[in-house]
Amino acid sequence: MTDARLTFKEMCAKFDVTPRTLRYYEYIELLTPEKEGRSRFYTPRESARMTLILRGRRFGFGLEEIRQWLEIYEKNGDRAQMQAWVTLADRQLAELANQKIQLEKTIADLQKLRDDTAISLT
């Protein structure tokens, strides 16, 4: 094995994902490792894609959205991919801002109910 390629086990360890997750990402065509017999090897390209996949998941994007976004680079290059990213990010930022507002309201409601209940106990 060269330094440029990672084994299946090394890829799982590097990104702290389960073997099941890595196999699933391959199944839905987010990753396409090189295969030699039954062994899989992940190139720097696949490592970069995995970084983007995990970042996308952290930001709340669905796997299909991530897959389509990664395909844009393959078909249309990095400029088109960056333009699509800005659009996706704008939409997700709006969604996260809405979730934040809802969460703040829920926290305030729960705090009030908790405080009212605690007062009634005294």
C-alpha cells in the first residue's frame, strides 16, 4: 500500500465512521474506491469527497443533496459546484435560522413551565 491510498479499515479510522456507513456511501455512489479483488482502496480524491460528505452531514444536508452536489463537479467543474454550494448554503442557513427561532421558543416555554411548577411547590 502507498501513502496515497487508504484501506477500508484505515478509511473508517481516519473519518471515525463505521464499516456499514462506508459501505453505504459506496452503495449510493458517494464514494467509488478502487477495487483489487475483494479489497477496497481509497485515493486522496475519495478522502476529499469523504471530508465534504461529513461536512455536508454536519451542516444538515441530506445524502442525496450531497451526492447531486458532488456530481456537479464531475459534470460541470468547480465553478458550477461552488455556485450550487452557495445556493444550497443559503437555503440551509435559512432553515437553520428558523430551527433556532423555534428552539429558542421551546426553551423559553419549557423554562416558564418549569419555573411555574417550581413556584407552586413552595
